[in-house]
Amino acid sequence: MNFSEVFKQSNQLCKVSPDGKYLATCVQYRLVVRDVNTLQILQLYTCLDQVASMEWSSDSLFILCAMYKRGLVQVWSLEQPDWHCKIDEGSIGLVSSRWSPDGRHILNTTEFHLRVTVWSLCNKSVSYIKYPKACQKGMDFSADGRYMALAERRDCKDYISVFVCDDWHLLRHFETDTQDLAGVEWSPNGCVLAAWDSCLEYKMLLYSLDGRLLSTYSAYEWSLGIKSVAWSPSSQFLAIGSYDEKVRILNHITWKKLTEFEHHPTITNSKAVVFKEVEKRPVIPTEDLSIQQIAMESSLFDIQSKYEIPPLPVQVPVVKPDPDRANPKIGISAIAFSVDNRYLATKNDCMPQSVWVWDMQRLGPTAVLEQTAPVRFFAWDPRRPRLALCTGNTKLYLWSPAGCVSVKVPVEGGFQVQSLFWHCSGDSVVLLGKDQLCLCYMATDEEK
Amino acid sequence: MPESSFEDINNIYVSSTMPPSRQYSQSTIPLLPFRHYIGNTEFCTENNTSECMLYISQELLALGFPSIFFDLNGLRELDVISALNSMYGLLQMHRRAVGMLAELEVEQLRVSSDLHCQQLTNSKLKDQLELSKKENLRLCERERQLEANTKALHHCLKNEKEEVQKLQNVIASRASQYNHNLKRKEREFGKLKERLNQLLTDKKDKKQGMDVLNYVGRSDGKRSQWKTGKTDSRHESDMYKALLNEFDKHQRELMIENAELKKVLQQIKQEMVGILSPKRQSGETQKEEKPKEFTDQQIASDEEEENSFKGTSEMSCEHAREQLSNSIRQQWRKLKDHMANLDNKASLVHLGQGINEEMISKEVHQEEMERLKLEIQQCKDFIHTQQQLLQQQLSTPWDEETAAVLTDCYMLEEKERLKEEWKTFEEQKKNFEMERRTFTEAAIRLGHERKMFEEDRATWLKHQFLNMTFTDQMNLKTQNTLSEYAVQEQKHISSPKTPL
């Protein structure tokens, strides 16, 4: 494992191009484009204000920089550095900005979600979409980039509009039977649209591409409902994480519950391996230092940590949430499938230091990782079943079916890993600190 | 004869002193002899008067009366007065006795009637007791039922309370969520109002627009098309095509899965047939004929089925599917029956009523068990000795030689490597020493040379100085340059003196 130098970034704005060749970072009002392998600066652009959001176009030729306070969006071209494009939303304000899947249209959501403006880079056309809904995930593009689903609300009723991304033709528009539509997500095969209600009601609606309601699923009434949703990459399963600390898996044939994964605080299942991170502060060196320690040249005053496997049964530490607050810190807030469909990683908010990994073939837990600090982020390798996670300290943790390893980021002065994402080839991980970033190259595959 | 009269008197006495525990009806009977004197003149006759008199006086003395005789000159003369007195005393006694008897009779009657009353009341009380006991039991039973009821009701109440608590919690969380949403909406509304105000008061309306250097071509290189009805229908058809493709793919996958499962079922069926037929032939020596027939039939039927099935395996119709599943079920049932038979046989063997073959097999089985047990024991012993040796090694104090040998053998390889490294290190050290020596020698030589040079220079300068002309300044300048050069040279010479 090799670590690169540390570079500056602001606002956690750091993205790898979709073709995997370039790395774009924002430092205040500058946009820096580097080559991913050599990390040399290839291009440098200057925007008019501090960049709030940055996104690559799908063909890796353009970068969008949005400045919400000024209501501006600037687009930069990689091939022609002196090409410029500036979109000014004027007095109507700007709340979010994103590319369309073809990389030639920009969708700007105005302040107060008054409308969505579709700007074209190919011609002079401008389209407007009215009444977009301000919710958790109101807009989603299908994986092949052909269709866009948009949640709308008019006259106190929720609707979903399906647009063809080619020419923004409205394909379907139908009302949904929800109290307060919270999000829409396409299945990876692009044929099923999942729409779910807000947390006050547990309701998951599944629509076919042509607008027919395929199925409705509701696990229980009255208590707080759905917190997170994830499709499996093969579109076979839909995982729903809810506030009752369970993940329910629906199958794509009958759209009924296949199984539910319960996050029990006491782990007694012998098939689940519990990896507990143990920190050990090293003793001040005496004369019998082993040769290994000297050879590693590790800084002897750093906190070293390794994983131990405690014997079952194991108690997972639980943090009880404040019952009076809205959006309580309980329930499954993050779900992610591995790319081979085999594993599912979940995080329960009332067990913030643990990440659970479930085996989808056996439909049971296969590993529970217990860290020393609350887990901030985890992400699966886009090529193989390998999970990277970080807890805000100076270490990067990796899990794979072979085992678990913790790696300290060798940066002078410490590097608090707050977020991370994988390179699309799965060969490297980009680690983001508060205002720094560092690349970790997975050169070798050896793990403990 | 007085003895017989004595006996009669005794009989009378005996009959009159009957125990009072007899029923009162009997007590009225034989008291009559006391009432009237039957006139028994056989006691005293003219012959035995003196004896009678003696007897009577003795009796009277025994009863406490004074003697009825008085002694006159050795002759016993009857004292009539005392005799009459004694008779009178006796009569008094008799009357008293009769009175007492009557009283006793009365007493006895009373007592017996009391007893009768008591007995009646006793039986009545017993009945009452029975009744009250029954009542008590009934009441106890009722109390138990009521207690059970209350417990059940308590339980229900607890459950209801818990439900109420849960619902209250749910309501509370929903309420906080609603409040949160409401506040958020209010805040947004407030911002909206502010913005609206700002826009209405603000004269300058910033127009929105896009400023681009030049338009970029589409990513796929094609031209965009006009929006007409054709494109709309094209979109619709594209969408349906995508859906149909997905359905086709799905159906294909399901067909493949279906075919695989059918294959697996067939394999299972064949294996089951294979398991069943040879077993039935080998076992059951008693019922040889029947099972053979059965297996023959079975095999025949299976073959038939297979043949028929081969014909229909290509078709995936309901009929073929049902046939296959039915045949599998039949085979499974047969297998179960067979297993049940085997279990029965095993239990019979266990009871000792086995057939010869099975007895032998049991013996063989036992021998195997013995052998395995022995093996296990041996392995255990081996492990035990190993453990002991290990303990010994770790705990006992070694003598130096063995200790040295033992510790060394673990680190042998490392020690060898270390030795080699030390060797190379020593060599390098030697080399460095040599080099250092040469350098010091060189430095000393240089020092000498420098000294020589300095001396030469000094003499040369002296000569110059002594032979100084008006070109002094020029010489001085050259001297300066020379001295600088000399200093530089010195520096240059002194530089290799860096420590090794």
C-alpha cells in the first residue's frame, strides 16, 4: 500500500473523472485538475467565487463548478482550457446544480425549489420543469442515462414525472399514493422505480418504467419508517433500512420481503466474525526491542491499532438516542451492496462504532466491525468485495472476506480521514481530510 | 346343705349385681328376689339350729353387728334382743339398699337417655360438619378461580399499559417529527417572504442567462432532432422495448434455472432409485420373495416412468412437471418406509432377536468400535506425553549446555545471518580504518608540503621585499591575488579532512 503526498482541498470537493484518468479538486475558488497516476497538475482554472459543488460530465470532458451564493455555474473544458461557459441564474437563486447523463445539459434547481432549469450546451434551448419537490432524493437518473425521474408536488399531492433525457420529453406523469414522498431511485437495470414515503409512514412503492404500480410494501404502521434504501447491483434485491434497526430485503420477482436483518446488540451467531479494533499505546522502548520493530521504522509514540477477534457472545456498544428530538439517531442510516452482489454493509445509528457486513447468499451476518470511534463513512471497492471505512482518525480500515486490516496514513502531523471514495478501477482510494486529501494506492493484495 | 344355700345366696348376689352398662330394659328384671322373700325354710331345720345360729352370728359379725350370743358358762345362748336388733338393723340396711338401688336405676335411666340424646346430636353435628366442609371446599375453589382471573386480568392490564406506552412513544416521536417539519417549513416560508419582499423592492432585476464561448456538439456526435409526434412515439416504443428486453432476459434466466432444477430433481430421483433397489435385495432374507417382486415392479415402473419422462422432458408443460414431482414424492415415500424398516430391524437387533447375518454385522461393528476406541486412547496418550514434554521443557531448569543448545536451535538461522552480517561489517570497518589511515597519512604529507610551500613563499616574499622597486604596488597586488589563491588552495587542501 502506497500513500501519495497530501494536497489541499476545500469543502471535501474532490472527484475522479468517470474515465478514471483525472482527479479534480477545488481549493477555495480554484479548480485543480491532476493526472491520477502522476498527480501532476494538468490544468488550473479560476472561478468567480468559492466553489460549493463540483461535478465531472459523464464523458470526462467538462467540469461544472457551482457557486450557490452568487447563483453562478461555471463550466470548464479539459480539452480547450480557454473555453468558458457561465450560467447565471440571476435573482432566482441557486440551490443545486448537476449534469445530465449525456454531459451536455445542466440542471439547476432554483432557490425554494421553484423550478428546475435545464440549460443546454449544444444549443440555445432552455427548458423549465415546474414544481420539483424538495426532499431527500427528488431527482434520479437511470443507470443507462436514458430516463430521469423527478418527484413533484402540487396541490398537496405527490407526483412523479419520468423524462426522456434525450430531448427532455415528458414520458409519464402519475400521482403517487404517498403522504410525503421522500425519494425516488431507479433500479440498476432501469426498469423499476422505487419511491418511498417520509419517515412518518413506512411505505415503499415500486413502479415499472411505463408508470404502472407494480407493488406496495409497508412493514409496519405508526412508528418511524424508512431511513435508507439501496438496490443491489443486479437489481435482484431492494434493501430498505428503517428506524426500527432492521434492514428488510425485497426480492424482484414478487416484491415481497425475502428476509429481514436484525441488528441485535448481542452477537451469538457463530458464523459472524466480530473484528474489534484494539488500540495499544506502545511502551517506551527498552533494550530488547525486536528486530521487526526497528525494521518497520514506525514512529514509536503513535497509537497503534489492530483487530482482535473476541470470543462469542459479544456485546456491541449501543448509544441510546434522545427520544425527544426529531430525526433520532437510531435506525439504519447507511446501506451499501458490494459490486458482486454478495455482501451488504449496513450501519445502525444507535451502534455508531460498528459496521455490519451481511452475506447475501446465506442471508445472515458474516462480519461485524467494531471500531474505537464512530464510523464516519464506508464505501465498497467498485471491482471486488472490499470495504473501506474511516472513523475520523488517522487510519484507513479495510475489510474483505479474507480479513480485516487497519492502515495508518503516514502523513506528518496527522491526517484525520473524514471521508473517502474509491477510484473507479478499484486500485486506489482517495482519502479526504478536513482540508487535505491523500491518495492510497492498493499496490499489493496482502491482508491480514 | 348350708353350702348349697350358700351357693344360692351367692347366685342371688351375683345376679343382682349386674353391671349397669347393660341396656336399661334388662336392669328391671332380676331384682325381684330382694322384694319378696320366697320362703326358703330350708336353711334352718330342727337339726342344725346351733350351726345355723353360729353361721348367722358369724355373718352378722362380719357385717358389723354385735354378736347375738352371749356366753353363759361356755354355752352359747341366743340373745334374743340382740338378735332382734340385728334383724332390725338388717331390715334397715335392706331398705336403704333398695332405696339406693331405685335411685341408681333412675340415675341410670337418666344417663342412658342423656347418652341417646348426645348420640343424636353428635350425628346431627357430624352431618352439619360434612355440609360445612363441602361448602368450604366450594368456596376455596371459587376463590382460586377468582384469583386466576385477577392474575390474567393483571397480565392483560400490563400488556395494555405497555401498548399504551409504546403508542405514546410513537405519538411523541411523530409529534416531534411533525414539529420539526413544521418549523422547517416556517423557516423556508419566512425566507421566501423575505426574498419576495426583496424582489419587489429591488428595482434591478438580475436577468438569468448563459454566456458561453461556443456551443459544444452532442456527446454522441449526432444532431438533435425536432420534437414531433414521431419522436414521442419513438420514445414510447423505446421504453417498451427496454421493458420487453428486460422481461425476456428475466424469462430466459428463469428458464435456465428451471431446467437446472429439473435436472437436479431427476438426478435425485435416480439416486434414490439406486439406493432403494440394491438395499432391498440384500436385506430381508426372510421376506425374500416379496421384496424382490416389489423391487422388480418398482424398477419396472421406474423404467417406464423414465422412458415416458424422457419423451416429455423436452416439453415444459404442467403434466410433465407434475409427473416428475409426483414420482419424486413416491420415491421419497418409499425411501422413508425403507428407512423406517431399517430402524425397526436395528431395534430388533438391539433387543437381541436378530437374524444371523445381522448378529455378525453387529459383532463386526463392535470390533470396529473397539479398534477406534483403542486408536483414540493411543492418540490421547500421545498428545498427553507431548504436552508433558512441552511442560517440562518450559518449566524445568536446564543445565547450561542443553539450555544453550535448545535456545540456540531456534535462533540458529538468525544467528548465522547475524554472524555473516557481523563479518561483512568487520571487513568494512577494516577497510574504513585503512582508508582513514591513508587519508591521515596523506593529510600529514600535505601538511608537510604546505609547510614547505609556506617557507618557500616566505623566502620568495622576502626576496621581493628586499628587492622592492616603484612597482611595489603592483607586486603587492599580485601578492594579494597570490595570497588569496594560497588561501583557496589551503581550503581545498583542508577539505578532505572531513571525518569518516
